[in-house]
Amino acid sequence: MALDIMIVDDSAAIRKILQRVLAQAGVALGTVHEANDGSQALELLKTNKVSLILSDINMPNMDGIELLSRLKADAEYKAVPIVMVTTEGSQTRVMQALELGAAGYVRKPFTPEQIKEKLAGVI
């Protein structure tokens, strides 16, 4: 079954790389929505349903932690798995994301195997 997903990252290059890595990892992709920050992601989610969100932590306007917090507080999105994909070196921020309900995290740079392994328990 193909998954409709959202990739939230302020780097268009990273969004494209993630999409390619997901395909290489054997993830059956349906529609892939892209957002460059949490605010845009929330706008897109008003009109698009997704089964998975991959989000950076550090972004302008609305970071991944705030996006995660808002989505987990919303009954409509509470069950949607959110995996953080980040360069964030601070263990505190990563732990904060996990405590808020992130399904996991992957550090950049990543390999298709790391993405596949992380998503195996999520999708």
C-alpha cells in the first residue's frame, strides 16, 4: 500500500534527497507533500491527509519541536507517526522530541538503510 507522506525541512535539497532515499529503501510512496517549515506543514495538512511525517527540528518560522507539539495535541493528527530527521547535536532537543511523541529520529547525514530501519517499526 502506497503511503502519502509529508517531508518538512527548510532545505529543498534535503526534501528531494529524503524522497529518493525513501524510494531506495523500498517504501511504497503515494503522494509526497513538501513543506519548508512547520507553519507551511500545518497549512498543507488542512487539505491533505498523510500517513507519515518526516520533519527537521531546526527550521525558521516554526521549528519541528513546535510542529510536533501542535500535531500531537490535535486529535486528528495524534496517531500520525512523526519521525525527526535532523542535524541537531543536542541530545536534549532529541529527547524533547521523543517525549512529545516523536516516533523516532534519524541524524543527518543518513543512509537508505538507516531510514528503512527507523521506518520499519513505524509504518
